[in-house]
Amino acid sequence: MTGRRGKGEGSIYQRANGLWVGSVDLGWEAGKRKRKFVTASTRAEVARRLREFQHLVNHGVTPAPELLTVGQYLDLWLAERLPGTVSVRTEAYYAGLVERHLKPSIGSIRLNKLVPSDVSKMMAKMEAKGYAAQTRRSVRAALRRALRIAEQDGLLMRNVAAIAEGPKSDHREGRSFTPDQARTFLEAVKGHRLEVAYVLTLSLGLRRGEVLGISWRDIEDADDGGGVLSVRRQIVRDKSGLHTDELKTKGSRRTLHLTPPLMEMLTRHRAVQFLEAEALGDEWSNEHDLAFTSLTGRPLDVDAFGKSVPRICKQAGLGHWSIHELRHSCASLMLNEKVPLEVVSEQMGHTSIRLTKDVYGHLMPKSRKRAADAMTNMLFGATTLASPLGSAPSAVPMAVVDDAGVESETKKLVSTGPSCAPRDSNPKPAD
């Protein structure tokens, strides 16, 4: 006797071997009746699982197959759902994260059994192994994107990767050249076949793929003897090889000013490139009219270009510096020269000014002091204020440089006289 079925239990029966089986009718699909079966050693367990399943179905969720693992689902996501939604390069990047991190950590867990604590434990293990916060964030982002599709398809009730707490930023401050180091680097690349590429990387803060993706069609003359550079594409390497790729975000597509010295260098470089092409004749192949190419006119390898910077720096006595640190140096040196933050953000191609502030905010204490001084001067000027020490302050002229680089004469209140000596916060009683 199996007894009467409870509400939402579906069909429950016991096999000859003693195992209890339950099923829920999911309706018709492609002309066939579709059912979901669950098994357990007791009738109560089967009934409980059927009620859970029926609850999901009532909310439009069709749970993932019982034996489908996270690893198997991620393979399906990479093969069937991800292609066409991101660039080929990003697709390969996600595949690497899946193979190196996600599958070894949580790949064997059943998809419908994955919980937020599984993701948190994976993040903690990665941190213990020394992986950077950015790597951990990327792994979680890839899983979150994959599970969002599973949630949309009704395989999951919730996206556990979105619920799990993400890695905290380590807020590491990047290194940057001093002005003297920057000049030493520029001296070191003089006469190099790619001298102008290195100069543009440092002076404009271009990414390595962006500088190698510059076409002569992207450069126009300006009235002041300089020019204008439109940054629109980059050179990338993915499973299909080296090729040009359009920049995806609005912030990364930008227009930059080229000073007359930079235009002169580019003009000389183009003349040399013309001679190289003329010497090779039909063997020269520069399909995209790139400014920086191999000796045969083909796109340069972004990895090889990046690896050349540490070698040049070491030979120049600067120690080890990466090509990304040239870009970082550009932003740091601009801020040091009091270039407004929003201009630096546009120059670097950041998606928002907040990103620029998060990365380079530690370089701006002087700007905050100038802001405080400006408000003090506007509100109080040279008015005599009561000194907390009881002395009358005297007005002393002080040169202040504003954001436009113009010196103006203002007054700074400076307390003078013997009353300026610090007082003991715990004076002894008089004898």
C-alpha cells in the first residue's frame, strides 16, 4: 500500500527492489509527454523532492538534469552559448579561465547542487595560492556569466556566483617613471626601428595592441604643425592568429592630439617604411596600411612587442619595467603636471573617470590641498582671524599656481610670535 498522494506529490510508487520512484508531468514537448523522475530510499524523501521540483516548475524553472555537472555545463556554454556574444579573444580568455580554474575547483559538483559557499571556497583557495584579486574577479565573472544563461534557460532558480561575495580589491599602487627615468628610456630607444612606437606608448599612454593597430589613415595634420590621431582598432592574438580588431567600448575609441615633435617623428618613420616597402617589392604586404609592421609589412606580434620593453629598460640601467608600466607612467606624469583628471581619463581610454580615480587617486593629494586652499582664500582672504593660541596672525604673500598653470599672488595666514610654540597638553600645576 502506497497510501494516498499528498498535494503536489505527483505519482509515487515502489519498485520490486524497494526503491521509491516519483514523477511529475511536465506537459507535452514535440508531440511527446515529458516527465521528471526522482528516486530515493523512502517515500517521504521522494515526496519532498517532488514538492521542491513542482515549486520550481510553477515558477517557470526546469531544473538541470540530475547528473549534469558544473564542468559539463560550462563546456556546453563555451561551445554553444558564448560564441558570437563576445570577441574571439574574450571567448578564448573565458575558455582558459574555465579550464585552469573553474573545472578543477567546482567542475565535479552537480549544477543543481551548486551553492554560494562553493564559489566562496573556490575564491578563498585561489587567494591562498597567491592569485591576484583581478584574476579571482575574472574567474567569478566568467562563472557568473555562464550561470546567468542557465538562469535564463530555467535550469537554475538563482545565480549563485552573483550571490557569493566577490574578492576585495588589493589596491596595489602601480609604479611609474620619474621624468628623468622617462627621458632615459626615450634616449635608450633612439635609432630603434620601432622608436616611434615606444615614444607613442609612453607619451600617449596607448595600450600595446592600440599602438600596433595605428594605421596611417588614422593620422591627420593639424593647423598648429601637430596632428590628430584616431584610436579605433588594435592588434590582437587569438586562436585564429594575429589580426586587427575594432575597439569595443566608447571610451577606448578616442581622438588624441599629436604635438609637432611627434608628427615629425612619424613623418620620418613613414619615409623609412616607404623605403622598406620599395626594397621588398611584391613581398611587402601591409594590407591595413599599418604604421608599425614587421620587416615584411605584416602586423607585429603584441606579445613580442611587450616583451621588448623590459629588455630595453634593463640595458638602459632602469631595471625591469613592463610595457603596461609605460602606460601607467604616462597617466602619472600627466597628473604630476596638473593635467585635470577628466582629461587624463579620456587620454587613457578609460570607461569612466571613476576608474581613473581608483587607479591614480593616490597621486592627487596636492590637488586636494589646492582645492582646500582655494576655498579658504575665497571665503576668508586676508581677513584677520582669531588664533586658537591667542596671537594675531600676520599676512604673508605666497605664490599659488592654479590648474591652468598661472601664478597668482594671494595671502596666506601664518601665525607668528612666541605664542606659536606648542603647548603642553597636560601642563603641571603651579608650585
